[in-house]
Amino acid sequence: MYEVVWPLAPRAVAPGTLAPRLPSLAGRTIGELWDYLFRGEELFPLLRRALAARHPGVRFVPYDTFGSIHGRDDAELAATLPAILRAHGCDAVVVAVGA
């Protein structure tokens, strides 16, 4: 006899509304956030090249500008990150986390 358990937990937070997609990344500034745990040093250069080839004038604020997002106080990060991204002129963000 096997006991079956549903693998999905109840939602702890109600889903929010996503921001609208940018019509294009051309001429935009993309911030890079990383937790420094899994191969971001390989991923981000590849991503930069691919996006630059498709979107003229795209700029990047590298992950080392922001430091690791791993282990930061969640409340502090949530409160300060929007202002930090605005200060760097970021229109969009790529977040890379690994285990």
C-alpha cells in the first residue's frame, strides 16, 4: 500500500500582477543579479553576447556591481533594490540563482 501526497503546497502569498514586457531591449539597460552560487560567471557573458547581437545598443550593469543577493536580508533587499536598480538606470533585470 502506498500513501499518495499532493506535491504542491498551498500558496503562502497571493500572486501579483506582472509588469508589462518591454516592447524591445534595444537601447535598454539590463541589470544582472546573481547569488554567486552556480556558474553566473559563465552564463552572463554568454547572455550579454546573445542579447547584444539581437538588440542594438543594449547595455548591461554587471552582477559584480550589485554583489551577491544570496543570504541578504529579504526585507532589506526588497526595500532597497528598486532604488539601487533605478540609480543604475536599469530598465530590466536578469536574475540568476543556482543550487
